[in-house]
Amino acid sequence: DGGITQSPKYLFRKEGQNVTLSCEQNLNHDAMYWYRQDPGQGLRLIYYSQIVNDFQKGDIAEGYSVSREKKESFPLTVTSAQKNPTAFYLCASSDGTGGSTEAFFGQGTRLTVV
Amino acid sequence: AQSVTQLDSQVPVFEEAPVELRCNYSSSVSVYLFWYVQYPNQGLQLLLKYLSGSTLVKGINGFEAEFNKSQTSFHLRKPSVHISDTAEYFCAVSVLNTDKLIFGTGTRLQVFP
């Protein structure tokens, strides 16, 4: 089955700890994205990558880091510098044809800081 | 910079009634326009998109949207809603020739029997 897999589905973290969210796709897509979703604020773009070994900051990149060493993988690290990390995180991918094609989404990871 | 405004955070409607979910965007460059739907605790799936051509776009599940360049709007409509349409709906823009995809704040459609 082709698609995007995010893991884990639920994640708990203690304050001050870094945590990495996994995102893998087998759609052979060039572009990948990370969004944060909070009630009433929609999806806010954290980082996106158009190609391997390259990525751009979105609107709320502070306190987050990413890597794109492989085409199929785009992990997101939530660092201790992120002041309010509790949220629902969504990963997506598209075939990168200049923005005209559909983005496919994973099922999300719900991160809770305790 | 680009932005997307969804004017209604919640839209309650009775089953079989028509509905319109409003979306306005702001961009200094040309964009593509999309509507996505999200069911609880799920990712998003595409309803429809406007790239060019006819300003009336038809999507899945009986939804359609009309692009209005002068008003920078892309409102979503359905002539008769079902209970199963209860979900959150997101309008999005993608800047031409980039892969940057920006979403609005979402509209929660609640369909009552």
C-alpha cells in the first residue's frame, strides 16, 4: 500500500527533552511537509522540503529541526526550545511539480508534554 | 507572503440543506487553490483544486467551489449535505512554481438530522 506513515500515533514527553517524530512515504514524492495543528489555528507550516538534502523554514520553525537525508524520510525533532510543543503534528508529501498537485497526509502524531 | 482566511470557524446546518464555506486568500503572486477535508483524528484528504481554466471546480462527495479572482475568493458549496459531511474543512493555497502549501484556520461543518 502506498502512503505516508507517521509514528508513533501518541507521544508523551517530559519538559526539557527533545523528541523526534517519524514520517516515511513510499509514494516516491519529492516534496515533504510538517504541519502543526492546534484548535482554532488550522495547520501551520513548520518546515518543508522540495528535494533530498534541502529544506526551508515555514511560518513557525523556531524550536524545531528537520533533516532530509533520504527521499522517503523527513523526521521532525521537537527541541526543548519549543515553548509550547503539545499539539497534533501532521506530515504530508506531494510529487513536487511546482505546487499544482495534491498533498497526501499521514494520520498524525499527537504530542503531549507532561 | 501568502495568507488564507476562512471567515467562519463553525457552520451548523440541517441535513439536506445547502451549505457554503467561505475562503479568501491574499497573495502578491499567482497561486493554486485547494479544499481539503479532515475527519476526527485523521490526516487531510483532497476535496478539489483549482489550477486554471473554468472557475467552477467540481470535487468529490458532491462538493464544488468557485474561484473569483477579483474578490480573491474560493468558496466551497454543496447543494444538499449529509450527516457524513460533518468534518473540518480547510482551504489552502500553493504558490506557483514552488511547493509551499499554506492552510487556513479551518471551518467545522456540523450537520444535524
